[in-house]
Amino acid sequence: MATQVRTRFSPSPTGALHLGGAHTALFNWLFARHHGGVFILRIEDTDMERSRAHFVEEILEALLWLGLDWDEGPYFQSQRLAIYDDFIHRLLKAGAAYCCDCDPQELEARRQAALARGDKPRYDGRCRERGLPLGPKTAVRFKTPQTGITFWHDQIKGHIAFENQELDDLVIRRADGIPTYNFAVVVDDITMRVSHVIRGDDHISNTPRQILIYQALGEEPPLFAHMPLMLGKDRTKLSKRHGALPVLAYRDRGILPQALTNYLARLGWSHGDQEIFSREELIRYFSLEHVGKAPGIHDDDKLLWLNSHYLKETPPEELGRLLLPFLAKEGIHTDDAVKAARVAATLNKRAKTLMEMAQAARFYYLDPWPYDEEAARKHLTPGALPVLREARERLAAGVELSEEGLTRLLKDLARDLGVKVVEVAQPLRVALTGKAASPSLTELIPILGREETIRRLDFALRHLGA
RNA sequence: GGUCCCAUCGUCUAGCGGUCUAGGAUACUGCCCUCUCACGGCAGAGACACGGGUUCGAGUCCCGUUGGGACUACCA
């Protein structure tokens, strides 16, 4: 009988969830969902100094926004201290760990000295055989075997091996009683029965240490899969300075969650030539075998392309609803979802984000003046007076505000005035939208309405001194 | 410095020894469509890091070089 697939995502609340974190969360989630397994959320908040409660809230919010729901948790390491202590004592009793009262500052000084000498900075094991009791000022170190090789078959990278002598006796419990990362992770993954540890390959060098702890505990290690890191444009680990924003910043920018998950899924993973994946397809096709080994560089352009794809695919009614909060940010406070849907339908092919869409939608709600300077200079000239006047008259006379009616109006106007269609369209466009580029007049005028259209034409006429 | 990981168009990638004069996507350029801008359609340019092997045959396997990255804490 195959054992149940159980994966976990374990962020530390020392900052917002960023793209890299979302990437590994997604892969864990997809793997669990693909296998009908369990996805666990665990908050690694043992760093009391840097952990903040509000980051926990933000991380959960971001995961939920992305649609990455968890089946168990969130567990908090800070609430599991008694469990870690049990395992510490197991190790102590077995002689696989020992207490150490070396002064941290001294240790740091020795580290620096070794570095300066060009030596490998490693703990010299001076407390190893001292048999110190566990006291209030003692840390606990793991007794790393000094010979032999620790290896595993990585589900993504293949066979990886480390010589044990490269490793030193790491602290697994700090003097303040809090376990360190490498130890807490192992205890958690054991007790939560995690079957697959899928994480960034910056954790590869932690893996042999963790495997050694499993062995000392007499436990079977889970399967490891180290996925390639996401790098910034300068090819270093992705961070704020690459413009890699927190996940929620993408939401606030008007990126759709489907676009972001699609983007993240295709970074480091592929399914033939397919680029667009529904959530169901992602779950159906995802597998570790098709995760690549090479790191990927974050490319905002590709994200934007996917976002515009999903913007085009989203039904206008939904798009209108999504647009409302972005309109508000433009100072347009409306709850008219019907109008917003009509507006969105004219803009969904012209914007890459909801934020852009809201900016482009301003003229539907606000007076288009003052006009864009260059647009007005070019198109709102005295020569345009007849166009504006005639258009105003015919609109007032009751030209039908339909696609066909307005198309005919533009053509007739051009013919009757002896100019090209573009020469009637552009002045009208600037008069109505304030800009030289906009959705088609035949679709924007019906939304503006007859009265408002005429009002704007009158203003333009007066602007030209008519 | 040490250890480990990685290496196909600028970027994301397909490729699991012959079907590769290397495919798709994005970005870029041009043309078409067109009331503008987009969208869409078509076309173009653009890569197997280098050197050795193995093999009848290597982008694909092995070794080395170079390059890049990660880690190197009583952070996670």
C-alpha cells in the first residue's frame, strides 16, 4: 500500500510572502493535490527576534488569495516547544547530542579568525566529551559523525552526497531553550508524517545534517526534492531589490491570482509546449519529473503577458466587479457594477493589469479635460470645428447609439466633409476622452451616453472658441 | 576560501543518442487588419558556454575547464 502523500509549506514570519516563497508553496500544493494528498501549513517562528504576528496574517492572506488552501495547520513551532524538548532528551540519552557552554561571542571570534586564516569555520567540538548537564546557559549540539558519507536520492536533482567530515556539530537547541531550524524541521516533519519535503535548493546543504538527525533518532527520512531557486535579473537570489514584490503587492497592482500561479508553475516546470494552464490542468499534469534543475530568472514581462491573457478571458461582469476597488484608488467611488462591466469590456484587451485598466477608465467617469496636450494640439485644431459641430448636431438629432449607427455616423461624416475617417475620429476621440488613444468610439460613446457625449462636444467647441 | 548545486535563443522552456539545417512562449522588429491604441493574424531575427572523450552517430552519456548560484550562524 502506498503511503499517503503529505507535503508542507513552512514559511517563517519574518517578512511578507514573496515570489520565491509562493513558488515553493505552489509546488508543494500542486504535488499534494495531484496525488490526492495532504498539504500542511507550518509557521516557523522560532526566531523570536524577527518574527512578527502581522506577517503571519499577511502570509495566510496571500496563500488564500493565490488559492493555495491547506488541509492541516497552521501549526506554530513556538507552540511545540515541549515536543522538541522530548526529542532533545531522546538524543541526549542516546548520546547523539551533548551540552555546550561555549560563549557565543568567543565562538564568533574563532569563526572570524578561521575565516581570516582561510580555514573552514567549524565548531571544534571542544564540549563534545565534557558531559555537561543541561542547564540554563547551555546549548545542545548534535554529535555529527566525523566519518562516512551522507547521501540521498533527490527527487529533482538526483544523487547528492556529502562527506560527514565537512559537517560540524551544529547547535540544535539554543541556550534559551528554543530549538534551531535544522532540528525543529526534522521533529516537525517526523511528527507531521511529511512524506515529501519540497523546498528551494538553497536548503541542499542543510539536508545531510537533517538526515543525520533522522538517523540518530532512528527515523526514516522523507523524500527530498530541491527545486531550483528563482533568481533576480542580476542572477542572484530573488529579493526586494529585484523588484520582486510581496505576493500581495501583485494583487494590489491588479495581477490576477490565476495569472500569478500559472506564471509560477511554468517557472521551473513544464508540460511540453503548453503555456496556459487552468488550475485543474496544473493539478492533473504536475509532477516532479518535469521540474528542471536550473534556476530561473523572474521575468515581469511574461507575468504581464499571462495577466493580460486572463484579463481577456475573464467575463466582463466579473472583471467589472474586480475593477471597482481599483477605480476607487483612482478616486472614482462607484458601486455601479453594471457600468463597470461595460467599461471593462472595452478595456480588457488594452490593459495588462487591473490598475492600468482603472487608469484607462478614468475618462468614463471623470471630465476628460484638461486634454492631453499633445493630443489636443494635434487633433483639436480649428480645422476640426466642422467635425465636432456636425457630430454634435447629428448626435443631438438622434443618431442611433449602436455599433452600426455610430460606424455609419463616422463614415457619413467623413464622406460629407470630404475627409478621411481618421480625421473625424481623432478630434472626436480627444474631445470625448482627452487622449489620442482610447477604445473604439463606437463602443465608448454608448457607455458615455448621448447627453454626456454632447456635453463633452460642447465643451470642446467652446475650448476651440466656437 | 571550502562544500554543494547548475549550464539550450535576452527571458521561461521543449529535447529523456539518430525524427535537431534544435521546437514553443515571451520580449523585440516588420507587414496585415484597423477610427486611435490595443487585440488578433503572418513573417523575421535570436541558443545547444568551451575542450576532451564514449559511440557508427551527442544538445542529449562521461571527464575537465570556464561561468553562474546557494550554503558556510545559538537565522530560517
